[in-house]
Amino acid sequence: MRSVAIITLGRVGASDEVGSKAATLARLLGEGLRVPRGFCVPVPTLDDVESEGVAEELGLALAELGAGHVVVRSSALGEDGAARSFAGVFASVMPVKADVECVRAALRQVRASAASPSAAAYRSALGYREDTRMAAVVQEMIVPVSSGVMFTAHPVTGKRQFLVESSWGFCHTVVAGGSTPDRFTVDVSGRVLEQVVAGKERMVGLVGEDIAVLPVDPASRDTVSLSAGDLQDLVRLGGECEALLGGPQDIEWASADGRMWIVQSRPITV
């Protein structure tokens, strides 16, 4: 009989120490939204990541997942909360080959990021005295045609509209501000109020077993990276996330295999 050292994403309970990021994804998945499959590594399990017992559990969980590559994301207790997001403070690792030792190495990296200088400075600025308790979520890696971020309300004014940013490939260039994305403003009825198509010269793509910054094909640089149908699908998913989670959301999304995926959802913070 399997222990509960590692928890399938769809079976996370309220008492499990998996952090808000993992718990939110689990809730969305449980409600039928398109979230990449995966599993959670709770705080006590991540603290014991060097043990043979955890290695055995990882092997079983990865075999059940059946993915070639995964993403290993931080999910600290207190991360992605309503007051503070800790956005960009802790590590996420991708792509990770879906074997035990590669995933265990990525989990070590995520766990170590809890004690990084940037994490310490962030906690100090907020007046937090306690150490960060780190969990992790491991998900099948979605290789997107395009991806980006979406706010289900204006992050400054709170106005009820959807703000969407989109670019080719992985959303690293959008989240980090490394490239100007396409931008869309959509009202709550789904009507597009504004669409600005950027000249997208760079993208982050998969090259062999790694990701890299690549030039965008000249024919695609001035082409909209999100179709009208995908934009409507994304806005619908954003509305569902907001309704389920009880407030405006800051969402990372990906478009792959003709479908829109929710990669992360957290309350909008300033």
C-alpha cells in the first residue's frame, strides 16, 4: 500500500502541507479545469528528499505520471498568498528528465532556494522572522505554442476586465519582461476592447533537453500569438478560476495541442 509521502495532485487535502500554489492547482484540477497532471511533495517529504523511501515514492509517482519531462516548482507555505506572492523568489526547474535522480536534484534546488539571499531579503523586508517551509509540485511539462499571463481584473485600478499578455513559446520572456508581448484587454462579456500586436523578436523554446532563448521566425514576429478563439477560451478559464478561488487572479497560462492550460493561479497582489 502506498504511503502519503507523495500526493497525486488531484488528491490533495486541506491538511496536507503542500503550499498554496500546489493546493490551488489541485483544486482547479479537481473542478475539471485544464491543469497539467502531477503530484505534490509536501514539506516533510521534501525535507527527507535524500532518503531511499522518498526515492522509491518518486519512482512510483513518476511511473504513474508517464511523462518524458516534468517541471519542478516551488510551493512554499505562504507563497502565492493573498497578501504577498513571493513571485520569482523561489526556484522552479525545467525541463527535468522524468527519472528519479534528475527530479531529486531539481527538488534539492527548489528546497535550497528557501534559504537563498533573495528569499532572506524578501522575508526581512516583510518583517518575517520564521524560516520558510518549502514544498514542491511536479507536473508534466507542457511545450507551448504560445503562453503568457492574464489578470482577471486590472492589477492597479481593480477595474473588472481581463488583461492578457502573450508571446511565442514558454512564458519566461513575458514574466521576466525580456520581450514585448502581444497585449489584449477584454471586458467581462468577452468583447475585445484593445489588441496590440508586438514585434516579437525573441522567444524561449525547447532545444533538445533544455530551453533556450531563440529568434522568432521573421514571418511570425508581427503575427498575433493568440487566436481569437483561444483568447475567448482563456478568458472563460480565467473567469472560472476567479469564481472558484473567490477573487481576482494573476494566472500563468500555456497554449498547446489546441488547448489552453492553467499553469499557475494566485491572488492579484501589489
